[in-house]
Amino acid sequence: MSGYSASELMIVCAARALRGVRSVLVGVGLPNIACNLARRTVAPDLELVYESGVLGARPARLPLSIGDPTIISGARSVMPMPDLFQYLLQGGRIEVGLLGTAQIDRFGNLNTTVIGEYAAPDVRLPGSGGACEIALHARRTIIITRLSRRTFVEKLDFRTSPGHLELDGSRPPSGVARGGPGQVITDKALFTFDPESHEMCLQALYPGLTREEVCGHVAWPLKIADELSVVEPPGENELAIIREQLDSGGMYR
Amino acid sequence: MSGYSASELMIVCAARALRGVRSVLVGVGLPNIACNLARRTVAPDLELVYESGVLGARPARLPLSIGDPTIISGARSVMPMPDLFQYLLQGGRIEVGLLGTAQIDRFGNLNTTVIGEYAAPDVRLPGSGGACEIALHARRTIIITRLSRRTFVEKLDFRTSPGHLELDGSRPPSGVARGGPGQVITDKALFTFDPESHEMCLQALYPGLTREEVCGHVAWPLKIADELSVVEPPGENELAIIREQLDSGGMYR
Amino acid sequence: MEDKLVDMRSAIAAYVQDGMTLAIEGFTAFICFAAAHEIIRQGRRGLTLARMTPDLVYDQMVAAGVAKKLIFSYLGNPGVGSLHCIRRAVEHSIPHELELEEYSHFGMVGRYIAGASQLPFYPLRSYSGTDLPRVNPAIRFIADPYEGTEIAVVPPLHPDVAILHAQRADRQGNTQAWGILGVQKEVAFASRKVIVVVEDVVDEEVIRADPNRTLIPGLVVDAVVHVPFGAHPSYVQGYYDRDNKMYQEWDDLSRDADRVQAWLQEWVYAVEDHQAYLDKLGASRLERLKPGSAPAHSIDYGVYR
Amino acid sequence: MEDKLVDMRSAIAAYVQDGMTLAIEGFTAFICFAAAHEIIRQGRRGLTLARMTPDLVYDQMVAAGVAKKLIFSYLGNPGVGSLHCIRRAVEHSIPHELELEEYSHFGMVGRYIAGASQLPFYPLRSYSGTDLPRVNPAIRFIADPYEGTEIAVVPPLHPDVAILHAQRADRQGNTQAWGILGVQKEVAFASRKVIVVVEDVVDEEVIRADPNRTLIPGLVVDAVVHVPFGAHPSYVQGYYDRDNKMYQEWDDLSRDADRVQAWLQEWVYAVEDHQAYLDKLGASRLERLKPGSAPAHSIDYGVYR
């Protein structure tokens, strides 16, 4: 049980970030495992909500997509999509939204639309899906992505999902009362946002990594917390739950 | 089987007015019986839609209200109320709406809200319910009411449901393409609306009634059709269906 | 998830305070008289009562002096006639004045949808050519930004508390209903607190066996109250019929303010709770309201491993 | 009511014409590949394809040269990766240019709701602080008439034809579905013509036994087509699983334009209809997609005499 992968530590960090949370909008893969770990540890009342309209799923297998039939059978509720977006998300019923991204800037704005020019893209990415609305309507968001200079960019090619917007962070999206990005969880370090300037801030390193290594993966001069800490490694219990129950196939090992 | 009541003739006239119609929004009582007669005679594809969201009801007893549980059991579809108003009515899916009223003016505008001043009414009536929307969104409406000077008034105390509005009929409700009131069916005569002026027009008398008698029940100088006709009495078949199947209790006999 | 099951007295005491805006909804069906009577018994005052069709439930609450205002779209005793207590308040200020905020059905539906959606307004093609906007300044018109045509809007409605009746829920408040669904879901999402009252409290496995039937997820429910026949004299699809006799009797007795007070004394104040009310009605009367059986065909969600 | 049952070939021939706007919807589930393949076989051109998640179904149609434009909100192969044919069209104009009209999911949902409701616009708190309005001028902002704040709006979407898959319908088109309902109902009401494709054509008594389960009333349905496994390789809740193998194989083969054309030749052009496609897949492959049984508990609507 000693030793763990960076992915496993990501899962653990994301789970810990959900302490006491009661509703989370989540996709499949690593963030999904993190939510299930949180339910078994720090957030027993956590209700997983999928963009497909499913609440309280009890999948019999690891779901391949947010529309997998295994998340329907045995769920508490399946809502039509208008209800999901109107009543749950815009209605302010989702505490935390988990988001991935292709690009993120220093204010937590996200791009999942194109690399290059919109009209003539080098790479056409999937687009918003519900990400734009999750970013706007979840009471706060947690961004989960691997740390790399290609992802942590100086300037987004396209702003798909608003984070804290501009430098002064003074422009909240119209009529929406929400906190925006709270944390960024990567495979090398954790980031938070400065409560004043809303700038991303290196908060904690994964064991064995230096601040210089982390800064080398970020395209802008990275702000570093006064009290930079080191992430607590996965506990025995956390690892056991992941390996025995949530990732028994070892995909993230 | 010879002899029939004025109510029975009203039922027959309303049914005949539904020839070939495929969707009608209807309440309970006499108009409901008329729709069921139409289904069995001139409108075999007629789908009855209730404001409560029920389509294709097959009641095991005469329903007491549009929310009677007997219209749910065995219906083809029960829609939530937002769907009924947004998708069926405003969505333009209802061909004919049947409306009753407390007051009607010469342009088919209706009052079901108050007698007297709104702020200090002599009689507080039920209000719009869905009548305002039925009037606005059904592709045409048929008004079914008993003929009396108290009902056929010079000026409404309150305009709950728009008909053809003002004298020139030139002001259609915003963004709504619909025909407005097509006929008024009473216990003494039938009325249509002049295609040019949109003014109500005496079209046909019940057998045995004179135009003077009818005019005496209307508070304004009534326009009379060039070719005033006499209503065809109920046929044997129509009466048989009413008495044996639809009003076996004889409420309208 | 937490256990939200409480009794009616505690639920009303905890969530319904003087001066609040309350919505006891249900279109002909699912009208929670058990909650209304408990609110009367607990002597609440100054409530704003929202409901598309005030029905007997608000007629009784108005007569009991609970309400200062109605937000509504149709004032009638369905299939019977008038609501005499509300008329008496409106026409003669008995027992006191009653403020009215009036919409059409679609306007009320829109207010709840906007409330549930946290929208600042709900657009609907209605009210043009009517007198309603003249007497209700909350109804406004805006220009469509594409074609420039005018369209009506109504503001969101956010009841402080919604009380919604249904066939069944689990102890976490995941609620399933069938029959006339009306605006139950929208009201639940529009309201700050939600009390669900059910005929049956079921194991969560019953809910999970048919997730598409869940009308109100437990996520938005604050309290679950178990009151069989709690919607009497209205009805619950598949469980009991509307007690039309009571609706008709009310039409008669409610014409007389004194008889109404006597009725409230006998059927609300003098009974301890809804069970005592049912006992007083008698088992045979309730038995006669039970329908025959008309089961839905089973469907299968499949096990996906 | 009239009998609307027709075969797929006739339905596509009758309702889908060159240049139309078409919506084959279904969120991961209920995606009617049987209809898409028939449209490819019949050689339609210049279609505008609307769908929240274009999925393999539109990737194949784009590769076949059917489409001139996409209206969408998420371009991905769910749980697998990219849609390579659509990317090739967007990035390299292969087989030809493809116009994009892009929204977020909520924007697409709103466009269908506005379409179904005959509303001139749909308001949503979205898009502020994003680049989408810059590249899509159909997204606008208006002022809320109550508080003056700005809110985004999207225009209605009215597909000429919607093709929607479900578990069952009667011959009049009254359609019942369970599982992920997505925007199926909204698309049906938004569209000028509606083709429903089902696993089972059932007697109307099956529908009438559970009227709350009816998602799309026959009133808005023009044609009913009976195609078991018609959503393969997507899935139908309780009937079959998604054929994830095909989704993964497509991810590989679709990176090569020539291999895509060979695939279309083999699996679409060279097969007569969906039954021939299924025969070619083989019964054992389909058998493996069938789930175990997880029935819903029965409910009772009651007989009210």
C-alpha cells in the first residue's frame, strides 16, 4: 500500500476539497472517482449530479460517459435537460462544479473551444457543452487538470467559461452571485485564488516537487503563497478505498 | 325521441362547429359533451385537451372538474402545466378553444373577472384561469354561453380575454397569429363575426324564435346576417348519442 | 443523506412564520389540507398565499384570518361554484381586507418557472388586449431583441415555503407523483424551503427503481411529513377520490360567515391533528373514496454491468 | 386517430428534403442511427444539422457530405475523444466547408424551448464573460425590465424535421420513454414535422395505462417508424447498451478520411436498411448488448367511476 501515483494524489486532493459539500456537478473519469471518495470520507451527504440530468446515481460499473445507462438504473432521479440547466444549475442548487480544461489563464478563465483562431482553428476542441453554465452557476468551481505550459497559458485562445475574468476581478457576470474558481488541482501542485486580486496562487506542492519545477510548467510569472505547503500524501484509508472500490481496474494507479 | 331541449340543441350546434377539427381545449359540462358528440359524428380525430394537461382522456364517469381523477386514468398523456401552456397552447398546437363567459361585447371580448369596479367589485368572478391564453393562442375560439342582456353587454366591466378588440378589429395581440372568436353558440341563436368589421352578427335562430326576441337579449343594436337562417334541429343520431351515451343522467334534457 | 421525516406540527412550527409567502399548490389534486389546517391551528397571521387556484384550502385559511394577500389566477370551487369566504373578504372585507395580486394561469406558471430558474423575468405571449396589466403593475411588456415585437413579462415568485403533497417519498425527500403534476416541480424549485407531505414513506429502493418518476429530488426538500389522506377533501391519484360531497357542502355553508366559523371550530380547532379529523370523518366515508385498481404496465431500466 | 406507422425509407423520403434543418436528438441515448444512415443512403445534401452533441451520428453524416452546417454545443465522442470527420471539415474543409453555429448546452436547450413555445427569444443567465457572443451574433443581451440587469437571449430553433428515438409508441405516435430524456420533448414541439422511431409499437392500452410516462403526444407526431435496435451503436435504456466497441473503433478509423469512406460504403451504402446492418453485425454482438432486468415497481392510477 506504500507508494501512490500522481493521479491517485489528484483524486485524494479533489476529494478533500469537497469536505462537507452536498451537491457537486461532475463528469466521468478521475473527478468522478474523487467525488465517490469524498462521499466515503469527508462528504457523506454529497449528491453527485451529472449534466445528463442524473442525481444520486449508483452505477454498477465505472461509467464511460455522463450518459452511460449504468448511471440511470438505480439513480434517485433523472431530470430532463431543461430542468437540469434551468432549475438545478441556474437555480443555484449546485454547490460545487468540477471542470476540466484545455487552457487556463491566471484568473481561472477556461478554454475548451479552439486552439488558434476560432474561424480557422489549428485544433477544434469540443466547445462548451455545459461548462460555461457550470462555471457561471455552481456556487464555486474546482478545476482539475494536469499541469503543463500548454495548458497554463498567458492568454487564452478563446474564453469558453469565465473564471475571475480580468486582472481586477471586478466584473462579475450579470446577475449571477457565485464565487467562481476556488481551487485548481493538478498532478504536481494545488492552486487557489488570491481573495483580493483573484490571481491564481501556488498553494501546495506535491511531495518531492519544487516550486521551480511547478513554475516551469506555467506560462506566466506565478504568484506563490506566503505559506507554501506540501500536500499531505494519501492516507491508508483513502488509498484503500480508491484501489479496492473505485479504481479496482487500476486505471489511475 | 321527438322534442329536444335548448341545451341539447346547444350541444349539437357546438359539436357541428367542430367538424374536422383535430384538437380542442375544453372544460367540463355542456362543452365537454359537445366535444364528445363531435368525436362520434363530425370530428373522429378530435383530441380533447384539458387545461389540467390531460390529452385523450377516457373518463369512466362524467368528470366534475377539469382536474377530476377520472380523466387521468386511461388518458393518452398527462403533461405538467408548463408544457400545456408553453408547448401546446402558446406553441400553437390547439386548433379550437372553447370558452364560457360572464360578459361578452360585440367584438367577442370576454369578462370573467369582476362585475363592477375591479378595486371594489359588486361580484368577484373567478378571473382568467387559462381563458386569457386560450383566447390568445387557440387558432380560433368558440364561445358557448346562454343568451341574456346581462351577458351580452354594451361595455365589459373588465376585459379578461381578448376577442377582436376594438371596432376596427385592427389591433391583433402582439406576435400572436390566431383567428380569435369564430362563433358564439347560445341557447337561442348562433352568432358569427363579420370578416371585415369583426362585429358579432346574428347568423341563425333556433327553431321557433324570432330575430326580435334574440335582439331583446342583446344590449347593443345587433347586426343581423343578410341570410339569417334557422338552425337545423338535432338529428335522431345526434340525440341518441347524447341521451344514451353522453348525458344518460339527463342533466341537459 | 439525512433523514428529513418529521411530524406535521413540527414542520409547520419550524418553517411557517407569520408574514411569510406560502404556496400550498396542487391543481385540483394533491392539495394539502392537513398542512393548511395545522397552520390555522397554530394561529399564523399575515401570510401571503400563492396558488393558481385558491380552492377550498385558501377559502378556509382566509376565513380563519391567516392571510393578508392572495397571489392567484383562478378563484373558484372547481366544478361547484364560488369561493364564498374569499369573495366575502374581497367584496365586504370580512373578516378583514384581502389584497389580491392576480394573473392568468400561464402568468402564475411563468412566475414559478422564473422563480425556479433564478430568472429576473419570464416572457409570455399574453395579456395584450386585456385589463390585467392595468390592475397588476407587475405585468410588464418588453421588446423582443430580434424582431422588435412586444411581449409580456412577469416577475419571478419565490415563496418562503412550499407545501406539496404526493403519493410517496423516501426519508430524504426524493418524491414521486403521478396524475396531474401541475406546477409542483416548479414550485419546489422556486421556494426557499420545501415541505413534502406524502401518503407513503417508502424505502429509497422504491424510488431508485424508477428514477424518471421522481418529480422533486431530495436535494431541494427540507422536510418529509407522512400524512395518509392528507389531501382530503381533494384527492390523490390512485389512492382516493375527491370528496365531492364536502366541496358541495362547503358551497352551501360557506355562504354564511358564522357557519364557516362553526365549521372551523368543529373540524380544525377542535381536532388535534389530521388523524383526529379523519377519525371524525369516519372510516366508511374514507373507504368509499378509494378507487378500483388500474395499474401501469411495468417497465425495465436494465442492469448495466 | 389516424395510423401513422410507416417504414423508414418512406418516412425519410416523405419528410427530409435537401436544404432542410434537421434535428436527430438524444443525449448519448436514443440516437437514431437508422434514420441517419437512411438519409445518407438517399443522398440528401445541404442539410443544416442541429444537435447538442453531434456524436458519431453527425460525424458520419458530415463525412458522407450530407451537411452544410452544424448547430451544436459539444463536439465530442462521449467518453472516447474527438469527432475526427467534423474536425477534418472544420480544420481542413474535407469533404467540404462546414459552417458552425455554436452555443453552450443551455443555449441549445433554450433554443429548443423557445421553438417549442413559439417564443421570440429565450432568456438565460449565460455567456457574459465568454467569447461565444463574439463568434455567434445570434446570442444577444437585453435588459431585465425589473432590475435593469443584462441577460443573454438566444433565438428560437424550429427544425423542419425532428427524428426522435424511444422505447415505445402506439400507432398514433403517443410516445413513451425512460432513461435520459434530454431535450426530446422540446425538440418534438419545436419542429415542423416529427418522426418517432421506436423499439416497440404497442397497443394504445399500454400507453393509456401510464399517461404520465408519455413524453411526446401523438398530436405532434407525423410518422411512427418501427426499428428495433434503431439507435445502435448508441443505446436504449432497458433494451440494449451502447456498443462502446464501435465508438472506440470509430475513434481509430475516423482519423483517416479514406477509411471512413470505406466504412460508409460497407455499413451504409451497401446495406439495404437497418435490418441488413444488424444482420451484418450479427446476432451474438447484439445479444451481448442486452442488459439484465431492473423493473420499476408498479403504480396504480385507480379506476374512478
